Amino acid sequence: MSDAELLDRCKPIPVSAWSDALDQLDVEGVIQGIPLRSGAGRICGFATTARQIPGLLHEFEKSEFAVGRLVDAAQPGRVLVVDVGGQPISTMGGLAAAGAKMQGVEGVVIDGACRDVDEICNLGLWLASRHVSPTTGKGRLKLLPIGVSVTVGGVRVEQDDLVVGDETGIIVIPRRLANEVLPRAEKLLAADQAVEERMRDGMSFSAAGAATGYLPPYKS
């Protein structure tokens, strides 16, 4: 299937269902410790990966921060995933966020910090970061080439991996496994919906779960 078709099928599926589907394959994909700071709803896109090396003030030239290059890579259908090693140094503020939003990026995930959260919230940009800090990355961060392998929230992320995020969390589905994981996640979502439908018809949770196979039969 095309990239667009893949995203269309993936976006309705919540992070929890993806997590359960990856569990079936013994794959860890849940990003830890990076909460949502701005935006709402679910995002789904292919990873554009970046790594910024952290240092002390004046350790790098301000030009090495290269935030313009980072924003230019924030394209439609993509989730910008930035590895800053968990350091409380800002990768993105209000102006850069506005640029990413104008570019049409699906979302931004930073294992580091952002700043100007009020401005970013006003933009409606979907952004998650480990920290919020006013400390600028200029002179403190050095951007490596776009598309390198990164580790974010304890999860290895490769360029073009599938990233899904919602209010529950963020998950990474390796691109090489996407066609295998997707039908599992769809089946799990359908099972959830079947239980919900029976509960709306008056069944208890335990009875609906047992009737649909969502829960094992209850043993007294």
C-alpha cells in the first residue's frame, strides 16, 4: 500500500491498541517520560529523526544549532523526533514552532526541552517534550545530519518509522514491521469496539468481554 494509504489506516488506531499489538511480537515501542505539552487528538506520521549534541554555553557556534534546518525538515505526514539526550535545553521555541506548524508537520517529539509553551499552545502544534525550559539551545546544542538513528524515551527510532501519539502516550512502530503490526492493531481495536457496543446494549463489562473473547471466561 502507499504511504498515504498506510497513514489513513493507522491514524484511527489509539496508542493503547498499538502497544498491545507490539506486545504480541515482543517489541517495545512505547516512549517513556515525554508528556504532551501542546495540541490535542491523535497524530500519525513517519519519523523525521534528528539528534542534537548537548554542551555547555559557548561550546558550539550558534550556527551549529541549525534550528532553521530542523524546521525545514518538518514536513506534512512527518513527525519530527529529536534526540537531545534528555537534557533540559530548548530545541524549539515559539518562532520555530510557528515555522514547523506552517510547514504542515504532523507533530514534534523532543527528548529534551521546548520553551515558549504558551505560544506553542496558541499555535495548536502537537508537541511533546521531556522538559520545558527557557534555556536556549543556541551555543549549547549542535545538530547532526537529519535522518540519523536516535533514541527517544528509551526507544530506538529510525528515519521513516511510524510514530503515533495521543493523550495516552507516544509509540514507535518500526517501518519494517508496519504491515505485520497493522492488522493486529486493527483486530484489537475492533475487539474494543465490540465490547463497547454490547455494553451500550446493556451487558456488563465482564459479560461483554467474555462474549467477545476480549476477556477470558470468569472463574468463580
